Amino acid sequence: MMLNEAIRKRASVREFNGDMPSDDEISQIIDAAYLAPLTMTSKNSHISVISDKELLKELDECGFKKFGKILNVETSLYNAPVLILISGKIIDTPPLGWGVDAEVFNRNLFWTMGSVVQNMHLSAVALGLAACPINTVVIGLHDRPELMKRAGVPDGYLPLCSLAVGKTEYKYSEKKINAENFSISYLKG
Ligand SMILES: Cc1cc2nc3c(=O)[nH]c(=O)nc-3n(C[C@H](O)[C@H](O)[C@H](O)COP(=O)(O)O)c2cc1C
């Protein structure tokens, strides 16, 4: 699948059939993360590729406990066989010499994570896999330092974003473009 086709067909697909993607498929998705534009503090990020069934169950429950009711869902991971969790370092003190607040670095980190997840998501779509960004588990983990540790998050890091990935019977098709969520200005000279 070409890139523009993957962009037009990308969707958050939660219909996981339970089958595990191949090592090569996972490796291609991880390469897509490595190829994302990284800058400043995002260069110290950590990727956990989680396929341990017991751990996934605990992570699913962790997200569900916090958001299941409000989102009216039965599960937070939808039986996905793999969760790719990315953690990074939020800083309180900016590196010397930049003359900007730590918050500016942290905003750059979140911006970068968007690119990382999107690269991985598009890669998964191009491979015909189901993939869905998952925030519920990321936020749920913030209250669970011990589970965070078991999910591979290094000391001093926080979970920032995640993508659930797995095989699917879902057939991607081009989506209708919806421009309603943006206002737009063309500033032509
Ligand atoms: C930052 C972010 C976090 C998300 N977290 C979740 C989540 O926790 N659970 C879920 O089912 N979908 C999650 N989604 C998927 C959104 O529901 C989905 O992107 C949105 O409904 C638009 O649908 P589309 O991705 O198919 O275009 C998340 C999406 C984004 C961008």
C-alpha cells in the first residue's frame, strides 16, 4: 500500500481477531517509530512491546477501571495481542542556555509522540493489521507505579502514548474527508 493510500484508509480499528502479528510485522512498525522526527528530550524515549498475556490483561483492567464506565466500554485493549507503549521523560528544569521554560520541551515531546504513533499506525495499516491508539491504559498507568515498572517503563519516565496492534479481518477502505474539525486560513501574498 502506498503512503497516500494508507493515510486515506487509516482508521482506529479495534476488531482484533486474537492472532499475533509476525516478528517481521512488529519490527516494521517499530522501524516506523524509529523513522519519526525526533528532537530534544524525545531522543531519550523508551518503547515497550508488550505481548505477555497476563500483563496485557492487567493493563486492560487498569485502563478499564479508570475509564470503562465513562466510555461505556467493556475493555480498554479490545483483546489486542500486542500493546506498544512509549514512555519518556517529562522535565522540570530546562537544559541550560535555551531561555525557554521546561514546558516548551515537554510540549515538543508530546508533539513528537504524535508523529511516532502516527508513523506506527500508518505502518500497521499498510501491513493490513488492526491498530488503535490507546490513551486509557496510558493514563491509568500514571496511578500505578508498580504496574508501570512491569510494563517496562524506566525509572523517572512516564507512559506517554500507546498503540494496540494485531491481526484482523477488517478491510480498509478510503474514508470520506471531514473538514469540519478545522478552520483554515490561506495567507497568500
Ligand atoms: C491521543 C489519542 C488517544 C486515543 N485513545 C483511545 C483509547 O484509549 N481507546 C480507544 O478505543 N480509542 C482511542 N483513540 C482512537 C480515537 O477514538 C479515534 O482516533 C477517533 O475516534 C477517530 O477515529 P479514527 O482514528 O478511526 O479516524 C485515541 C486517539 C487518539 C488520537
